[in-house]
Amino acid sequence: MSIYDTLNERQQEAVYHMDGPVLILAGAGSGKTRVLTHRIAYLIEQKRVNPWNILAITFTNKAAGEMRDRVDDIVGFGSESIWVSTFHSTCVRILRRYIERLGYGNNFTIYDTDDTKNIMKDICKRLQIDTKTLKERTLLSVISSAKDSLISPVEYELKAMGDYTKQRAAQVYKEYQEVLHKNNALDFDDLIVKTVELFKTCPDVLDYYQERFRYIMVDEYQDTNTAQFELIHLLAGKYRNLCVVGDDDQSIYKFRGANISNILDFEKVFPEAEVIKLEQNYRSTQTILDAANAVIRNNVERKEKALWTEKGEGDQIHFRQFDTAYEEAEFIAGEIGKKKKYGKAEFRDCAVLYRTNAQSRILEERFIMEGIPYDVVGGVNFYSRREIKDMLAYLKTIDNGRDDLAVKRIINVPRRGIGATTILRVQEYADARGLSFYDALREADQILSIGKSAAKLKPFVMMIQSFRSKLEYYSLQELMNDIIETTGYVKELQESDEEDAEDRIQNIDELVSKVVAYEDSHDDPSLSEFLEEVALVADIDGVDAEDNRVLLMTLHSAKGLEFPHVYLAGLEDGVFPSYMTITSDDPSAVEEERRLAYVGITRAKEDLTITCAKQRMLRGETQYNPVSRFVREVPGELLDNKPQIFKKKTDFEEYRETPESRARFQTAPYGGNYAGAPSQAADWRPKAVVKPKRTDPENKPFIAQGIGSLAGVAGLSKGAGTKQASLEYGIGDRVRHIKYGEGTVLNIVDGPRDYQVTVLFDKAGQKIMYAAFAKLKKI
DNA sequence: CGTACTAGTCTTTTT
DNA sequence: GACTAGTACG
């Protein structure tokens, strides 16, 4: 009996197919990682392929790590020379060796989103871009998608002909690349783009890697963008032994440039490709798969397939609709508590998935009350916290003086009395002489324009220089401690009365531990390498399966994971699918959300619970949303409760909380607390059990018009923030604004999101404002 | 130059 | 509602 006997026929086919391109369409839970690892083993053991010639690419470090472990287990000796890594780290490794050919230094730094935003702000100021009409964010995403599609600044400029905004963007793009180059920095997209550029301009380098990577495997292939595709295409160009694994139904990264045609058109690019479908699912019950299949069937753009399992039918899917998001959270926490209490599940077996990070807070509050241990994946990345970024900026400055951004970040942190004017003067000096900012600092006494401030710069430069010389014989841990000591960073935090000073210090300690862990796990640790690893971590990478905790995360983060018990929260039209996609005129936007729903459903092994709330706070405003269309796409017989659909205003009235609904809720069977929870849990109430705000001073219900379609209900809201069905004032009416005082309504324009109201205020003059935000009152 | 307050913006999703 | 950038003031 060999290790391959445990594979099903289709899987074996995929494993044994060695030469030439293969596309494995692997449905959720169909054992694709198993196929990949077995394939690697087969290549080495049976085909005598040198492990050194194998490259396996994934998207996250976590996936790479898991693949690595499994390959090590199954292959044993020689497995360490297999190259298993993410797209980004693969490219970094290649660029560290060869980027000099493109005119960058091999010790380039990697800019994260924060850094690029700062750069962009600077550029906009210099090019006098009006950031009211053309936002930094927009420009960055324009540049990013250009890069994802391998469009260079020059090409972009050509395409921009005749379009003023695009021409401006082209200018910015060009400038942006120049700044990055000057700082010897690459952004995330550049890592891929520059590697492709390197391969295209240096045939010898390409040839080297083609020879090296004779067998290439790509996981989550549906998430590749055009640049990544080109990279793979180039690498596999010679031997064409390319095996890609993916599921078009799980393509959820379009916003990041993922090009679904990479998988849909694979056979066009590689006509000799063999296509293998894996449809047997080893993860979930048939009921769960039926639900997933039923939902995804509504998509037009996909390759037909249907998951099936030999597992039994399993339980019905649980569906609950609540009045408020608080009740929803209480239910979920309560259920998980009960499961733990009655030995049905461990905390680590449970995951709560939601559409947006903002939804985690309310769940967290409830989990704390119930005393249920949890971890939130994502949200604010550890490495983007202020104190961590400060520390890293010190390390970057020490490592690479060309990173102006890092130097500017810390030059006055902790305070050294160096202000904006001084920084500006130094920058001018640097620009005039083509120096980096840091090198200009070193010549501070030559910069006449800064006068006596030069004296403040000197100690800073001295300090950095001394860190640099210590780098020779210090360990990274010693260096870190020296920085903390010498700069007095932690000391300042200790003395500050800031509320979160304690957390910050802990985070810095955590960073020190990460430095230590890094040094322990690498043979030849270097500062540059540490910074690089840190730059490429994803949120999911830090998740530790050993901890017995409930995991809370977005649906995006959940891809590739599985749990016995899954809770999908916030299944409401307007939340999931998001308001943005519902109102978008691009129907494929909803399809992408539907794929996300498919991903969510198929995370569950045994037990799936779907919840939603009739009203919830979103962006500080109470919203009323109907049950998600995705729930309505699940056949009724699979659900233990049928979704109620609200069509009429009278139904809608019931959304509001009444004493009865509260009482009903409190005695509800699932409302109980998990045993062992703090006693105050029973009394716990969120800060605002929502009393719908009224825009109407008379406290009358607003006048709803045009309700009768679901779309109408979705757009309705009581408080400010969303478009109302109608306004209480009209043109010519006198109104009062909280800040501008009294005025006369001149005009009202009905827009897609809200009414645009023009008011001539007696004192403040004429203003155009959105009705929902203006909160005008008729007088 | 540094602090404190205010006004505006924003919400999908992330390597 | 939360966060951030910008501004006015000491």
C-alpha cells in the first residue's frame, strides 16, 4: 500500500500527471492541498525529480507554512530544498539577488500602505493636485491596478490621452515611481512587477530560474492577477510543467486585481493543458454542500461543477433573525458557550465570520461578557500600530539610510524639538544636491537655512551612526533594547498618562519577542531579512491553532480554513452583500459577493449557523436591512427557520423595538448565559439598545414612500446617514441647521444615495449638503 | 515648536 | 462612531 492509495481517482489523476500544464479545478474541501503535497512527493520519489527543481507558490505565509510542514512530513529527506513560498517572498528573494540590474540597490525597503499614503500626500502637494476631487487613496488604487495589470507609467500616460484626470494620474504615477526609486523602495505591487521586468530585460536571469524551477505549482490560482500570471507564465515558459490549483467559485480578490480569466482561460493560454475537476468534498455535510451549491448556482460567470460528499446529510442549517445586532451577538456567544458547556464543541472548533472588520466589536463585547476566549484575525495589523511602526522605522533607518520616510518618521519621535520647518529645509537641501534625506542630515552644519536647529540634528545623526556601528557586533535583540533604552521611547510611554500607554509598551515587548524568535529560527539572521519578513506578514499568519479560542474574522480571512462549527453573522442585504455592490451597476460585483458567501458556507464541517439583525449600527447610524439575498437563495428545507421577508411598511414598523419585543427576547430560549460567565452578564446591555432616532421634531414616524419592493426597504433608514424616502421640507421652506442656523431651501436634487439640498443661510451663506448629514429641521 | 481642539471623512474585502 | 488631518493658540 502506498501513500497514494488514500487518494480518490480524480486526485490520483492529478498527482500522476507530471509533464505539461495541468489545471486542477478543486472545489472547496476537495483535498487540494493533499493533492499538491502528494504530487510533490510523487515527483521526487517516483520521477526522481530533484527537490531543488520544485517551486510551490501560495498567497499567504500561513498557507506556505502549512504546505511546508506537510511536504516535510511526506517527503522527508531533501524536502528542505523545495522552494515553498508566497508570491511576494519569492519575488523578494529573486530581487534581493538581481534588482541591481534594474538600477535599485539590493537592500531595497518594502513600503506598506501607510508609507505609500505618505508618499502620495507629498506628491499631491508638490504637483498641486486638488485632493478634494482626486483623493490620495484613489490615486493609489489607480496606480495599484495599473501595476497589477503590468501597465507602466509611460503606457499609462499614452492611454490617458485626452482625459485630463487620467493625465494627472499618469503624472502622479510617474512621480510616485521616481520617489520610490529614489528612496530605494518598492511597494507590494512592485515586488511582482519588478520581478517580471527583471525577467523580461535579463534573459540570462530568466533562464537561470527557468532551469531551476522545472516543476511549478500554484495554489489558489483563482486569486492571481495579471502580473502574477505573467510571472508564472515566464517561469514556466521553458519546461511548461505548470500545475495550478484553484476554484473559480472562490475568487474573491477582484478588488486586489485578481483576474478570474486567468483560471477561466487557462486552456486558451496552455492549449495542451489537462483539466481535472475535484468535486468530492471531504469537509462538510451534504446539507451544507447543498446550500453552497444552491447559492453559487446563481452566478453566471463560472465553470459548472457541483460538490458532493459521502458524509451524511447532517443537521439542518440554523437560521435566526434578530431585532438588533446586540441580540445577534448575544445569541452567537450564548450558543458557543452552551456547546462548550455541554461538551459538544471546544472553543477552537468555532468560528464567527462576517463581512467587514467593523462587525467584530459588538461580538467581542459580548464574548467578553460571557467569558468566552476569542481571537480576532485582522483589523488593525500588529505591524501597522504606531509604536511598532516607530520601532521599525528606527530599524529601517539603521539598516538603509536611503529610506527617507523612515527617517522622517522618527527624527522627532520621541520629541527632540525638530519641527516641520527644519525638516522642510533639510529636504530642500537634499533635493538641491541629490542627496537622501539622511545624508543631508549628516551635513546639517552646512545647511545655512536652518540656523541653530542644526544643533538639534547632530545628536540624532550621532545616535543613528552609533547604532549602525554597533550592528557589527550586536545581536538584533541587543540592538532593539539599545534603541528602546537610548531613545527613551518606552520611558516616555511609562510617564505619559495616555490611556493605552500600557498596551503600547506590551506591543513593543511583543516586537522584541518577535525579534528573538526570528533570531532563534534563522541560521544567519540579519536586520534586512527581519525587516523584510515583517513587511510581508498577513493577518492570518499569526493565527495559532493551538489556542483554545473562538476565532472571529472576515470572510476573506477565512478562505482556506475549516471549522466544525461556523457562524455567519450579519447576513443582510446592505451588509452582505454590501451596499456598495448592491447599488453598483456592475452585476459581477454581486457575483463576487456571492462567491464570498460560498466560501463562508463551505468553511463549515458539521454545523452552520446563519444569523442576521433587522437593525444595526453602521458608520454610527442605525440601518434597517432585509435578510440577505444569499439566505433567500438557500432552499427552505435546508433551514430550520425560514427567513421572514419584509415588504410592507407595517412589517417595517415591527423592526422598531417595543417593550414586548424586548421581553420576548429576554425570555427567548437561546437568550441564556453560558455557565461560568460573570454574574453581571445577565444585566449586561450594550450602551445603546437602539432607540431609533427621529429626524422629525414632532416625533412622528417618518413618511415612507415607495416601500413595496425589497430594494426600497434596503434603502430605508430612520436616522441620518442613509437616504430617506422623503424629506419633511421642500424648496422655499425655512429650515434650521445645527451649525449654520436658519436659512431658506433653494433647491433639492434627488441623487442615487441621498438628496442634495441647497440652502441659503441667513448668516453662513449658500451651502450644498446631503440631507442625511445636514439634519435640517423645518421651522 | 508643541498642544488641543475641531472639522471632515469614511467603510467593503488585503498581499 | 472612530479616526485623522488641519488649524488655532500658547
